[in-house]
Amino acid sequence: MKEMLKSYAKINIGLKILEKRPDGYHDIDSYFHLIDLYDEIYPTVREDKTTKVSIEGNEIYLDKGVDIMEKAALAFSHESGRTFDLSIRIKKNIPSKAGLGGGSSNGAVVLRYLNTFFGNLFSNDELMSISLTVGSDLPFFISGYNAAHVKGRGELVEKVPPLSGNIDLFFPSFVSDTSEAYYKLDTLDRSYARLPESLEIITDERFPNDFELVIPRNTTIQRICEAYSYFSLSGSGSTYFGFNKKYDTKLAKSDIMCSVGTFLLS
């Protein structure tokens, strides 16, 4: 039976999009936290004369035929000088384009798997540096932390004590275009104030997500929000999550614009 690797999702507890950098990226200030929702990855690898990557199970999630797992595998091959034939079967449970980091988590799992297969050629810090060439969120997933304060482009990852308890995830029927959301943010006159230096007291005012400035809540989401002590968009959306529920909300059939799942903070 093939080995199964769990590729966990994350939420953003607060997300400040700071100044645009000379390289075209934005600095961020956010707390990333793993949650107990994961994709299942079944990899098989053997050494070969050339590097080849085949992936099964994610066809409907591909954007223009490019997959971050393949990018991660090719980056590992380039940096290590090792060539191999990698086949991956994946069962996707994390929604695509949902602000939960599913693709980045998948890529990080592939990098860690290949590094282990080849005898840990790279230290964790080196692997984090390689992962940054693939995507800005990958260093957090490489770090092995359950929760971290993430800054810079995503390369500055500081471990913090994780939270405990349940969160409710709300998956709206719409998707959020990250590039468009960044473009809209760049047109606003807004605060660049940073987040608090700890997760001790979590409120909407202390841990805002800047993308909510350009992705307005509809009536249903706003009503759900009031049932939680903390409610926020994750990443650039479209998933919302609620933490510390104050009371139950009953959704009418006309309000079911989202599916709901309850997950443990990992």
C-alpha cells in the first residue's frame, strides 16, 4: 500500500498587506495557523536519468496546466542536481482558491518528501529558501510549525504557541481572484499598521484582514459573523472562518451560499 502524506490547510489570523517591494511582491504581516483539514498525497519516486513528474487527481484544480507540486519537484531537482521519476496521486479535500493554502501545502509536502527520500540533502532552513522560489506561503508549511508569525514576503517565519479549540469554516460559492484583490488594495489609501506581537487577545479590530477592504461581506456572511467572537476571511478568500462561537445560527435554505465544516486547530 502506498504511503499517504497529509497536506494540511492553514488559516490567516489577521493579514496586513504592507508596501509593495521592488521585486513586485508585497510584504505581509500575518499569523498562519494549521487546521485539521488536509489533502491526501500518495507519492512514488525512483531515481532516473531525467526528472519527470506526473500527477493524478488534481486535473480540475489546475490553472493553465501548471501545478505547484510539479514546480516544487523541479526546484528540488535543480537545486540538488538529482534526477528522478516522481508520480503523485492526490485526493483533494481543501477547496481551491479558498485562502487556505492548499496548493502551497501540497508543494511543501513534495519538497519535504523528496528531501527525505534523498537522505536529507538540505537542512530545514535551506529547504525553506528553496520553497520560497516556488511560492510565498511555502516556507511556513516547510517550517513544521503549527502556528507562526509570518512576515516579509513569507520567508520570515517565527514560531508562536498554537491556539486550541474548534473553528467553523464557511465555503462560499464564489472564488476570489488574488491578483485582482491585490490590485484593488493598491488603489486604496489605507493603514499599514502591523499586527500585535502575540495571539493572546484575538479580536476583529486587533487582527484585521486587509482583503476585507475589497471583498465586502454579504448579508448572510455578516449575520454569521455576529455569532462569533472572532470572524474573518482567510488569506485573500473566499473562505471565512469563525472562532469562539457565542451562539448558534440557523441558516435558511435561501442562505445556503456556503457549505460549513468544523475543524480542530492543529
